[in-house]
Amino acid sequence: MKEFDVIERFFNCKSYQRKDVIQGIGDDCAITRVPDGLNLATTTDTLISGVHFPIDTAPEAIAHKALAVNLSDLAAMGAEPAWFSLSLSLPSVDEAWLDAFSKSLFELAEYYSIQLIGGDTVNGPLSITITAQGFVPQEHALIRSGAMPGDLIYVTGTLGDAGIGLGILQGKHDVSQHCADYLVNRLNYPAPRLLAGTALRRIASACIDLSDGLVSDIKHILKASQCGAKIQVDKLPLSVALKEAVEVEDAYQSALSAGDDYELLFTVSEEQKGNLDIALASANISVTCIGQLTGLKEKLELRYEDEPYQVQRSGFEHFA
Ligand SMILES: [Mg+2]
């Protein structure tokens, strides 16, 4: 099977179809239409075998994660997904692998109404690059630089699950099957918080998705907004499975510094708090307030109850 046969068989015919795609896969470029009054948000992420996922990860999980991490970036801007392109480097043409990969990819794509509009397939080590695009109303993108001292800091969902999920795959934790399944699933099948992202437009003063770990990612907001933050570690939301799987200290350390959570961290002014509660209740989204921004530029303060708290490692960074 050659390159064009792979595209035709696994990627062309299965894609979700949108009305705003004038020309999809099959020409030199895709041609698409952005609605009046909306801006285009664009993001890209590469996943490399052995770096971003263990080499024996199932193709369904790789496909899901490759698209989900890009959708998570759209969510963090308050954007609504529209189109994506896929650049796939494959060591060989394994039809069963490609079948499972493409099915999982298009299942998630259809769920979020995002259409594959182009890409490239090459022979090389396994790596997946997706570029995703979405729409956001002008003036309402959830940028990192809008936060102010005094704003409350929130996160969606629970933190630290994926980090312990990875530890389980590496044989570092001895846990029940039930906990292992839940935590590994959180690692392999992150749920992009798109509903929360759009609900936070006009309400959040800044937003970011947690890909490299809380203490690492919040610094991007602190830098862009020239604020400090006080985080109450004992307020971090932990899943039942995480608390059952590891000691509470390890759970909080994972919640602070492990990557791959793909939850949103956002800030809200005291005046917008009422609107936040209304928006979240109507969208049925659970969030937790974990601290407050301060005027101490880029200073991150961690407290556990009334005591200062130290993080053992500071999150994932390439080339670090
Ligand atoms: Mg991001």
C-alpha cells in the first residue's frame, strides 16, 4: 500500500463533513470559510512515540490523544472546533493499526464536529502532528494576559490522574484494576474541555489548558498578566481513584506537577463570580477554586492549610 492509497482508504472517505469546507482533502490546499464576526484560532501539537506516549500505546489511544490535545488548546481559547489537518509519520503501513487509529480519530472528530481537511503521510518513526482550527468571537478569545491581582483561580475536573496513570504503566504503583483502568484512561483518553471553554467567554479573565503540569502552566498566565498567585494545595480537586491509588502526598504532588491533565485553569474577577456560577450550572460543568492572584509579579506561592508547601518537580519541559 502506497501513500495515496493510505490516505484514500483510511482518511479520505471517513471524515465528518462540514458546510464551511469548500475544498477538503484532495487538492493542493483546503479552502474553507470563516463566518463573519468570528476570528480563526489555530493550534498545532506533535506527539512522538516514546516521548509523548509509551511505544506500546494502542492506536485508538494515540489517535484520540493527538486530536484531543489540540482540541484542548482550542478550548483554552474559548474557540469552537472547525477543521484540522494531520501529518502522520509511519514506520510501516500496518493496516490493522491504521484502521484502529483512523476509526478512533474520526469518532472524536465527529463528536466535536471538526473536519479533517488535509495532511501528509510519510515513512519514518511514529509521530503525529495535528493542526486544529476553530472559531472564536472577536474580542472574546480567552487570552493569557487578561488576569488581574485579586482574581480567583479555578480548574475544571480533577488533577494528577494522568501522571499517576503513566506511573502505573511504568510499574511504579501497585493499585487495584479498577483504579488502574480509570487513571490510565485519563492518561490515554483526555477529554477536551470545550464546553467549559465556550461557557467561559466574557467571564474568565485568562485561561490556559494544563498540559505540562499546574505549577509549570500557571506561570504562563502569571508572566503574561504580570501577576503572582497563591495556590491552596489542599483545595486541589483529586479523583476518588487517585486518592485510592496513592498516598495523599503523592496525589497532591502529581496534581501540582504531572502533565497530561488537559483540564482548564482559568481566572475570574470577584465581579464575574456570579456569572461564572450561572454559566457553569447551565452547562453542568464542575470547577474548583484553588487560589487567588496576587500583585507579586510572577511569584507563585503554594500553601497547604496554613503552611508553605514545596513542589518536588516542576512539570514537563522539552530540552530541560
Ligand atoms: Mg495549551
